[in-house]
Amino acid sequence: MIKGLIFDLDGVITDTAEFHYLAWKSLAQKIGIEIDREFNEQLKGISRMESLDLILKHGNKEQDFTEEEKEALATQKNDEYKESIKEITPEDLLPGIEKLLKEAKERNLGMVLASASKNGPAIMDNLQITDLFDGIVDPASLKAGKPDPEIFVRGAEMLGLDPSECVGLEDAEAGIEAINGAHMFSVGVGSKEAMKEADYAVEDTSQLDLNTILEKAGQ
Ligand code: BG6
Ligand code: MG
């Protein structure tokens, strides 16, 4: 029986995946690297420094910067990103998410955030949804990020549940791989191609319906 929902944040709860993309695109341009939306799919779900490494590799510039310079580049990206998330309000919940969270709460399902983002707690506060959640997995405490299953396994542990009693929701290919690796039912949000490994996928959050999800997860 499903007793918990483990949520990704960026691109599932709110549209910050777009802000991450725009901030990386502008940072990449400053160092002479072009990235597009197709390439960006690989950046979803992975940490800040891993994203920077992939961008540098994409531009054949992985040898051009010292660790210190890379830290500075990542900080520059994060500063621009933080500017975009400053103004987030509850209105920025993606379509269908407020209903989903409230229905899940009414049914006493446990809810945990499993986001790779260190900005997660601030965004949750701006969205005014922190109180609906039972916990947030601290990405800094993980041995390995997505696609490793650890973050979702930790999310289930926080709820005192077995992963098989939880559903994970994601918009990133790396995230779906992490949920599947945790032996949890995976719900994907995004294109059929990007979400092909998900147990159940919808094209956008407005199609997320709690009853359907629970039914698909075999309840
Ligand atoms: C994930 C995003 O949720 O968080 C990634 O999908 C992002 O794109 C990662 O790189 C880390 O976020 P932050 O806010 O710690 O730089
Ligand atoms: Mg995401």
C-alpha cells in the first residue's frame, strides 16, 4: 500500500528548472560555450558542480579552469539563479500541484522533498508549502546524487516507510533512474522520450491526479 510521496522540486513543484537553464546558459555564454534545451536535459537533477563539469566538457574546456575558478563560476551561476527565485510566490506552484499536495495531506500520505538543490528549502518557504512536508533530504549529506537511488531511499527512511510503500515524482532522466533504483514506483513529468523509463508518465503537472497515481502504483 502506498503511504508516502517523495517529490523532486525543480520542474515538478515549480518551474525553477527553467531558471536553472537560463542561468547556466548565460554563464556558459560568458565563457564561450553554447548550450541548448536538448543538452539541458542532462543537467536536470544533478548537482551544481556536476552540471558545470558537463557544460565545460560540452565546450571542450574541462582543462581550462582551476578548481577555484570553477567554484567562482558555480557561484556566479547561483547568484543569477538566486535573483530569479527571489520573487517566487505560492502562485508559482505548477498547475495541479497545490491540489495534489492538499489531497495527499488529507489522505495522511507522508511527503518528503528529495531535491538536489541547496536552494530547495528557500524555494519551499517562498511557495509556502514547507509545512505540508514531513521533511527535506539534505542534498549536502548524500554520498552520491541522482541517478544514485540514495536520496529517494533516504526520503522513504524519513517517513519510516519501505521504498515499495512510496511513489517518487520527477522530471529528470537522472531522477527517474534514481527512483527506479530505489525500487519505488516512478512518476515522470515531461516528454515521452525523456520519461520513457518512468513507471507512469504525464506530459505536464496539470495531468497529475492522486487517484490515478495510486491506482497505477497498484493500490
Ligand atoms: C536540481 C536541478 O533540482 O538541483 C538541477 O534539477 C540543479 O538543475 C540542482 O543543478 C542543484 O541545484 P542548486 O540550487 O543547489 O544549484
Ligand atoms: Mg527536477
